[in-house]
Amino acid sequence: MGILSGNPQNEPMHYGEVFGIWSYLTTTKGLLVGYQTFINHTGDKDLKNFLEDLTQSMRQEIRQVEDLLKVNSVGLPPSPPERPVANLESIPVGARFNDPEIAAGVSRDIAAGLITCSQIMGQAIREDIGMMFGQFHTAKAQFGGRLLRINKEKGWLVPPPLHLQTPELVHA
């Protein structure tokens, strides 16, 4: 196996790994500051706690991915500035994101993140990278389940038309 034998951390990253991981980091950094803004707009305590836990997890992912890229001499994408904490009451009502909108947007982002983690895992030839994104995938799946429960409990989930009746089978 030559260069791809031994400790995976000593193996070079291929271009697909570099691009996927760099893109993941860029997106995660952007989502993090967006979620900081959502925290300022959130009035629901459960959603706010969820977002605070999610952003903490995202900060950890960012640190891990940055460390991986630095060790492999890959330049890091720029980081947008952190958002300041704001009082919900100081945001005009017409300019606020509402809680169901926030929850729906974050749900969408979690679903997209699951797909991205799966894609990076699938193209990785380094076991450490595959495992790292497997851990990220698992964490996202857990956050997705938690947010789904919040959406159901709050009545924010708008399901598609439910298929309640099944057609009768025709016996020939």
C-alpha cells in the first residue's frame, strides 16, 4: 500500500477530502454566526437551550476540523465575526425571526449536514477522517431527533398530507 499504510494521520489527504472538509468548515462557521443571531430572536426557552447546545457542538466541530486542516498544511477559510448578544425586546416585532421559522430553518440545515457528513465519510480514504465525520453525523442525527420533538411539542411541525387510508388489495 506504500504511502497509504500505517498511521492514517500520516497519510496525505486527497483533493476530494480537502475540498469537502474545507467546504464543511466554511459552511459550519457561517451557520454558527447565523444561529447566534437566531438565539437573539428566540423567545421559546426550549428552542433557545437547543440552539445554545447546538452552537457549542458546532464550536467543537470547528476546532477539530481546523486542527485537521492545519496539521495537513491546508489554509483555513475566513471566520465571520461572532454576533453580539441582544435583548429580544430590542428587536422590532416585524424584524424578528419567529420561533417556528427558526426551528424549520435549523431542521433543514441539520438534514443537509447529515448528507454532507455522509458524503465526506464516503469519499474519505483516511480512517480518521471517516471516523471524525461519522461522529459529527451521529451528533447531528441526535440534534435532529431532539429538534423534531421540540417541533412536535410546540405544534410547529407542519406535516405533508397524511396517508391515512390504504387502498384495498384486489385479489385476482
